[in-house]
Amino acid sequence: MSKIVIALGGNALGATLPEQAVAVKVTAKSVIDLLADGNEIIVVHGNGPQVGIINNAMAALEKTDPKQGFTPLSVCGAMSQAYIGYDLQSAFLEEMEDRGMENVPVCTIVTRVMVDPEDPAFQNPSKPIGKFMTEEEARAFSEKTGNPVHEDAGRGWRRYVASPMPKEILELKAIRSLADTGHLVVCCGGGGIPVYPIGGGHHFKGAAAVIDKDHCAELLAERLDADQLIILTAVEKVCVNFNKPDQKALDNLTPEEAKMYAAQGQFAPGSMLPKVEAATRFAESKPGRKAIITSLERAVDALHGITGTIISK
């Protein structure tokens, strides 16, 4: 049996509430396939569209009811963890029941992740959140709110926030305890709720940021001493010269090769780059560890070496 941390990409959840209700059923099939294969599974998921939707909704509420006050992005992140976890838990349990499997207990841990308030990322917002906009809509939004906007990997324009690196997972002991006692754990949603220590003690304050879920999944995989990190996304394999006539899919990479391609600018920031960086870091962290990047639908095949991009020493 392998201990596997799975990082679910945005395509695993959809971009709206109705889309999520459908998407999690497809996601559950792949995750339960891995569970049925005899593996211990811990799931981390993104929350880019969802946290943006919640943030917009809370901003609208503030306008209609000023007594509500401003809702910090960290609180929006906590809300997204709970409602995404609710949908994933339900879908996982239903999938197990549909297969006649013995139910593995499933739980969601609302997870705080410590960041460094001096992280340079706070000076260079790089993480897209919320809905896609046209350039005109995005510039109007930026002028109105003061939030930076950028074009997102050819898919449209979005709001960007800081994406600091995760330092510690504050609920790690609870996650480890549940995983070790046979639970399928959903945690570190959206990369975790970013917090930083204040007052020199154990008090923490939420940060206006979104931690990249792939980097957080990698840190979690290290801390749990996982055997494999599987990053599930919209494509079956990592490619160089992506969307160009000479596009080439990559089957196996050493950490050194992955770093070389990254240095060449082959991977889009905020998209494939953090996935490759996280996979590379995990592969380097301990002998025998392996990271896989593949599509949601091909997860089991990738685990058995049939497809996907494998990064290992």
C-alpha cells in the first residue's frame, strides 16, 4: 500500500456551484479508483473560482448591509474549504456505496497554513482567483477596486493576489492522526488558509493571499512521509512548447531536467509552473519518492506507469 497525497486541479471542481455538483462525481470516481487499488489517500484541492465567488458575494452583502463589514480573503478561504469539502465528502461516500465497497470514513479538516509576512510574494501578486473577465471588464474592475488584474494563460483576465510559500501546516497532527486511522482526509483546501504569527506567540492573523495548492500539497506529502504526490490537472502529460507546432509531451523527468525546462520558461506561471516546481521538490526531498502530473481521468493509469509525467531521481 502506498500513501498518496492527491492535489486536485480546478477542473476537478468546476467553476460554479452547479458545475461543482457534477464535477465532484467524476472526481470521486478517480479518487476512489486509487483508494480501491489499496492506497491510503489524502486529498488537497484548489479553490480559485470558488474563493473568488465567495469574495464577490461577501462584497455584495457588505454593500446591501453595511453592518456586515468587510470579509477578509482568509475567511472566504475557510468558507470555500468547508463547502468544497462537503461536496467531496458526499461524492466520495456515494461512490463507495455505489460500488458496494466498505465505507472508508471521510472527513474534511479546515486547515490553516502558516506563511511568512515578509515573503516577497506579497509585493508581486501572482495567483489568479475568481471569474474570468474580458480585458475591458478586468481593467474596469481594477480601477474600481484597486486589485491587480492580469491575463491568465490565454484563458481570459482575472484578479491576482499574493501567493506566498507555505511554511507549516498548523492542523498537521490532526490530519496525520486521521490518515493513520484509515480515514480518507480532505485538507489544505485552496492551499490552506494563509495565516502568520503575531505578538511573538501562538496567535495567528489571516493574510490576504491564496497559497498555491500544489506547493501546499507537496509540503503536506513531505510532512506525512508520503510515497507519492499525484497532481491532477486538465492535461494527461506535461508538455514543452505547449500549444505550438512542435509541442512535445514528457513521460519521465529527473528533477534536474524539470528545473532546466522551468528555467527556459516552458511552463506558465500560475498554471503548470507551480505543479512542476512542487513535483520536483517532492522528488528531491527523499530517495524513492515519486511525483506524477496527469489528468484526472488517467490517475490510476498514471500510478501504474501507463501515462502521465513522472518526476523522480
